[in-house]
Amino acid sequence: MSGRQKIRGAELAKHSAPLREALEAVCKSTPFRTSPKSCEFLRHIVHHSLEGDTDVLKERLIGMALLGRDASYDTATDAGVRVRANDVRKRLHAHNEGLDSTTKYCFGLPAGTYVPVFYGSFIESPANSQTESPAQKTAPSPALSVYRLATPALVALFLCVIFLRSEFAQSHSFLLFWNHVLPDGDAQLYLQPPHASAPAVNLASESVNGPQDEMDLRALKFAAPLFDLAGQLHHRLTLVGTPAQAADGRLVYIGAAESPAGQPDSLSDLADSTAASLASRFVVRATPTGRRILDRQLPQSNGTSGALLTIVNGPRLLIWIDGVDDDAIRMLVNRLCDQSTFPTALADSFQPYTITQAVFPASQHSKPAVVRLPFRGMHAAPEVAQ
């Protein structure tokens, strides 16, 4: 991209219109006009990037939107998206090699990602072209003694030991939790984003053959980390159209529990889960100031922001992920699916006939507040250890 500067994400909005025109010019160029599928792929990733919606530019979601793949398809063995992306990279390279100085905008697709980069030819500002003066150069550091060299090394070694012990505990907790949630052939997923204006799309039964604008990827991008994690652990997570379809299995439920108007299929279909919801300490509810996490033990409180995880160990297992908004839910899903951020306190969350709840503050690295309660659903055990 000699002679052109990379356009930063914050500046994409003001270049959006000419970049879209440049995109159509690329699709009409010699390298692309013989491949409608490569043009479709390029349009898909460019349009979503210009709209700031790069969350959907993941291999699984692209495979579903453009290649008609099932939500739980194995990305490790199905290289369809990677093959298509490599073809687009080659065609972009051939197109960019033939550009002249009159072409203001062009595109690139770095290896290992499906998020494109954008380049434009602009006049470099004088401030950026100034070179460092001799006075600004850093003077050479004085020679360090052996003691000064050894002390940081010993401190680093000590911290490394502490870190490795913490990593082992976190890895053990992470695997213990997810191997319990995702046993082979017994875990289902239902998606109901809390702020969708329309009822949830029945993605389990809807045919996915067209481009992204013919289906709702908004819900699926919440669950992409879960599908990837299931594949890594060699487990299968099945997408269901209603919670009732998973009544006999383990259910991972993402979204609000309140049934939208006119939509009978909701968490209320599950009698035991509803009873558990009524018995739980924390709930996510709409308030005059927006959706908040409310503590039933503090009725005068205004609630908090963030996400709520509820684990119901009744006759069937329910993992329920909710939050005050889409960002909070996405943060919680990502944190639970990432071994490096997984809370170790959640490993011991599967005692029979108990409810575990964890409130995750809006800050991604904040420690969650975890409570455990007895489950008193319709089919609860006669006695529950306190």
C-alpha cells in the first residue's frame, strides 16, 4: 500500500460513502468480476466494518451467513470460510498491484482475520513528518551492576511461580465447569437477546442460505464463543427454537426471561425454572432508569449495572445468562468462555438442588459477587443442605 495511509477505525465514518463507492469499483475490476462469491464475501466484511459491527466477522457467523452452515458446524474440519477468505486476499492483492496514483481508496484483508483494513492517499501533515532532533534522543544507560540485574530476575521468578499456580487453578476450574455444562449430546442453547425489537428468530429451524441481510445474526454473535468452546472441548451444543424443546436436557439460556408480547415460547414454559427464578436472590428487571440487576434482599436499592449468571441445579440443569444490555451479556459470555478470565469461584456450582448466582459488574475484570441458595422448585428434593 505504498503511498497510502491506513484509515483508523475512528475515522471510518467520514470516509464511509467514498469507501462504499470504491468497494463497488473493486467488485467490477478484472480480479473480482469473474467471482460473484468473492464479491459477496468482500461486501459482507466491508459493510459490517463500516457500520462498526465487526463482532459478526467471525468464522462461524460468516459460514452461517454466506455458506449456509449450521450453527454448530465444525470450523476445524470445514475450511469453507478460510478458503473463501484466502481467495479474496489473492484477488485484492492482484487488484491493488494494478492501482495507479489516481485511486484514492483501497482495501486489504490481513491473514488470520476477517476484518478488512482500509487505506487512503492523503497529504501527510508537517507535524507527522518531523524527525527527532539529536537533543531528543535518549542518552545511553549507565552500566548495571550484577546486583541490580539479579534483583529484578528474582522478583520475576517469584511472580512467575505465583502466576503458574494461579493459571493451574483457573484452568482446572474452567474445564471442571464446562465439562459439566457441555456433556456429549446433552446440552441445548436458546437465544433471546433482551433488547430485540422483534421476537427471537427461530434459528434452529430456519433455513440459512442467503446473505446476512436475510437472517438475524444479532442473536448468534452472542453465542459464537460458546459454539467455538464446545468444538474445542469436543462437545456439541445444539441450538433450539424454544426452551420447551430442551425440557429434558441441559439448557444454556441467553437473554431476558420475560416473555415478549405475543410470544408464548419463553422461559416460563419451564415450570421448575420459573420457580427457581422466583426463589432466586438477584433478578434483572426494567426500572424507570433502565434495566438493572436488583437484589431482593435490598428492596430499597436502585440496583446495579452489569450481567447476571444463574445456575439452577433442579431436575434439569439451567445455565441462564442475562444482563442490563447487549454489551453486558456479550461481556459475560466472552468472560465465561475465556480460560484466562473465568472466575474460579464458579467451579463448585453444581451441587444438587441448589441455585448459584453471580453478579458481574460492568467492568470486564471486576470480581463477581457469588451466592448459593437452596432450590425449592416444584420437584425439589425434600431436604437441601444449607
